[in-house]
Amino acid sequence: MNQQTPKSHKAKKIVVGATLLLMAATHALDAQAAELLVWSAGAAQAPMTALVKEYIHDSGNRVQIEFAPVGSLLKRLSEGGKPDVLILSQDVASEVERSGWTAPSASTPLASVGVGIAIRVGAVEPDISSADALRTTLLNAKSITYINPAKGTSGKHFASVLQQLGIAQQVQSKTTLGEAGFVVEPVARGEVELGIQQITEILPVNGVKLLGPLPAPLQKTTTYTIAVASSARDAQAAQDFVQFVLREPSLAVFKAKGFSAPIR
């Protein structure tokens, strides 16, 4: 039968006590860590994915970020979704405020991006240097894809471009509408010839090349904003996250991923 000496019994008590202290400290830290739910337009996926990782590492807070087209995010808000932070296009800011999803004037311009055209790496590069050249290229293309205009900013704009060019009906039968995410991925697989999406959603896709932006007369530059949502569970933690994203090193990440300074 094993008998513990007074010294070994004391050592065991010290180990148990230290373990309990460590567990209590860990529980206290967990209790202090904020949990944030961020809803973001898909155009910001590349920079925000990197920045969220950095923020979690630096702050110890937990962040769940979900990316979707702006139209889809608005629908989810109307259905009662409760994010803590919103990253949306500036052109819906008034609707968001009017609906009470953010406080008035809560949205801060973050970064801007234009719409571009993607081709498969190694494919012959057609001319898109002018409105007339783009019209010819689109008519000659075997297939094109862009995001559903009811859901995505670039899709809504490109549908209007096709109307301006007078070819909406001609290209309808060879058009595939994407619903979310990087809709130019079929271009990389050789399934579609031309893909149209915001430039920051073209650059991350392996196997495609940014042919260029839409010609200036047909271009749309979208500014994205960031705001604390009215439904934020911890308004201070949400505001701290917003300030982290708006600091200069974070904006440099946006620039590196294809964004420009916001149009104010």
C-alpha cells in the first residue's frame, strides 16, 4: 500500500492549486473576450480575411465573418439578422440607416473598387479599350458570366452596361449569372470565356487574368463602408474592430488587394 509523505502531499496540493488558478484565469479571459459577427460584401473578402486573422491574434476576441453579395445581406437584415459590424456598398447606406440597421451617419468610407473583365490565363486578349470595342468583344464571345443583378453590385451595373450598349438581348442566351462568391471561377476552368466582376473579386482567382477595367465611360467605382450595426451585442468591441479596420496599416492591405482610396 502506497503512503504519501507529508512533502509529496504538499506538492500535490500545490499542483492542484496551480491548476485551479490556471483554469480560473483562462475562464476569466474567455469571459472577457468579445464575440463579433461581421457581415461583409464579397468584394472585401480578400483583405478582410487577412485582417480578421490579425485582429483575432492581436485582440484575443473571436470574430466570425460572413461574405455575401450586398443584395443578399440586405435581405438577411430584413429577415431579422443581427450582425455586429456591416461592410456594405455606400450606395445602400441611406437604406440601411433608414431601416434602423445602423445609426444615422454611422457608415465610414473604407475603400473603392471598379468593375473589371477576366479571361482565362493564356487566352487571346480581346479589345476592351473603348465602348465600341467592348461591344464587339461581348458580341463575339462564346459565353460570359457576371453576378445576378438582384444580388450583386457589379451585376446590377453590368446589366445596365449591356442596356447602354444595346446588346442585352443578343448576349442573354450565352450568359450565366452567378449567385455569390467569385463568379469568374468558371473562366479559370475554361467553361466560360469572359467574366465580369469587381476587380478585387477577380484578382484572387487562380487561373484567370484581369484583362482590364471597363472603359471609363462605362465604369462604376463602388465605395465600401464599414459601420457598427444597431444589433451589435457589444457596441464598444464592435467599434474597436471598426477602428482596427480603418487604421492605416489595414487600409494598406486593402490597397494591396486591388482597392483604391475611398471616394468621399
